[in-house]
Amino acid sequence: MTDLFFYGTLRYRPLLELVLSEPGVSLDMVSADLPDHQVYEVQDQPFPMILPAPGQSASGVLVRGLTVRQIERLNYYEGGFDYDLRPMTFYVSSAQEVEAQVFFPKEGVWTPGDVWNLDAWARDWGELTLHAASEVMAFYGRLSPAEIAKNFRPIRVRAAARIAAAARTPNPHHDVVRDVLVEQHNRGYLNYFAMDDIVLRHRRYDGSMSDSLNRAALMTGQASVILPYDPQRDRVLIVEQFRAPVFMIGDPAPWMWEAVAGMIDPGETPEQAALRELREEAHLEARALESAGKAYSSSGSSAEFVHLFVALAEIVEEISAGGLLSEGEDIRSRILSFDTLMALIDREEIKDLPLLSLAHWLARHRERLRG
């Protein structure tokens, strides 16, 4: 049995129970303080860190009597964040000294920010963290903490996408609680994208339940897709890059002409992501964004949800070194007249579906935008 002190996100009871895999378990918890320490935000991250701070006191909870299995699960979850357990001396509410262990960040990994606040974190990041932790812990015993850590960003992107999906308008003719029965759900694969498979039954239009269906889905996130358009010059800008899936299926032309696109980060709006991707991939600043629709890109196989935009901008220069090297991107751009773009589409030389959708939207709104 081991006693641990929690000062950060694991003070959030739903998260602690998820990591321990024992919802509603009776835990021996008591308020405690670690003297001469303080809890700080981590810059650009949705979790805190604890550091020595003479004269300060870090508040938290002491959880007593954790089992070997519970400690292993906690080590797995925290290990991906570059945290290590250390023995320390704490004070409980009665001013009694107790010995316990605490997760400390490895030196030099994170940069501290302001003093951290649990309530503010729970409001802004609690739900997203629960979704992300559910995906992380599904791979306990299958992947190492290091393998999990390298995929934190896409895990959080998918978590934010799940929250956004749940907030969309329900279908008044179907109740997913009543009309979909999940028999088995497995998180089968984790990388930049993830793959889940499921066995389910759903209500048919005649009122009966279907037979069991075994299906798989590519789990991604939300993306912004943008076609830059210069109304004064009546021209667009498209980008080209190598696409591994197109190569993997055997297509001899895996360098694709596309619209500018990128995943929406947690805490980012689709519009903010669109403006960021325009700068990164095309070196463009938009003076306005026109919403051109939002939809699932391939609902039979993928969970990706795209937000389509036409960006009004001054288009005068092509580039040959767009994108971020840190993300393995190698992107060049091409300026086309609107008529040339539509001619390429008519000759079926454009294979990117979002670009096709945006071009047809622009065809219907082009006179208004030029006016």
C-alpha cells in the first residue's frame, strides 16, 4: 500500500477514478499541504507543475493505501508527461506531519507560468482531459508512456472533436440512447490518427433492431479547409503536397493539389485555425473568411469533421517552402485564375474533395464577392 499526494489535475475526482479504473471506489482522501512549494501552470499546456517556492504552500489531497495496480496505472498515466515520483513530507489538516510520494516534473522539460487554479482548469479543460485520459488509459499494457507522449497533441485534438460532436443538433427522429445498442467497443490503434472498431445494433426504419454490425472508423478530429480567393484579380491559390494514403492505395500521383487545410487545436476556433493554416501553408493573411459549409468528410469510414472557408486575400506570390518542418510538411503553392481552376475540375484533374466543394461554392458566390 502506498500514499500519494495529488496537487494538480488528479485532484479532479472523475479523472482520478478514470485513471485508477475504479469509478466510485472508496478512496481514503484527506486535504494536505506541501510546505515551501507552489503549483504553477505549464506554459502552452493544459496541466500544472510543482516547484520549490520558499515560504509558499502547495495545497492538494493525500490519498492513502493505493494498491500496486493503482500505482502502476498512475505511473503509466503520469509517465507520459515526464513526471517522476519522489518521497516528501506533508502536513495534513491537523498540522500532523506525514510521509507520502508526489509526482514531480523532470527538470528542464516544462516552463512554469502563473499560479495554477483547479476550478479554472476544471471549467476550461476538465471534460477534454477526461476524453483524452480515456483514450490514453485504453492503451495501458499495450503502449509505453513514451509512445503515448508523442501522440498527446492528436489525442487532445480528438478529445476536443468529441466535445464538439456531442454539442451538435440531435436528430429529432432518432434517440441514440434508445436506438443504438453498443455490444463491444475497442480502441484498436493509436498514432497521429487512431482506429476504433465497434460491434453494435441500430434501429431499422421498420422499427426492429438490426443484426450485430462490426464496423471500424478512422478517428481524427476537426479540420479547417480554406480556399484563398482574390476578388480583385479573380484568382485563387491552391497548394500541393505528398499524401501518404494516396500513395499507399497505389495511386501513381500522390502529390495532391488541395485547398489549404489543418487540424483544429483544442481551445481554437475553426476561424482561428483557418487563419493560422493560411500563414503556415501559404504565407497569406486573409482580410475576411467566408463560411462555405461544415460536414463530415467521409461519414462511412472517418470521424473527421471539416469547416470549409473561402478566404478573401491579396494573392500575388507563390511559395515553394510552405508548412512546418516539425510536422513533416513540404508544401508549394500555385496561383490560378478562377476559370483555370474550374477547367482543371472539368477535366477531372483535381482529386481533393474539399477543394472541389469549395470551388463549386465559390462559383455560386463569386459575383457577390467580386462586387
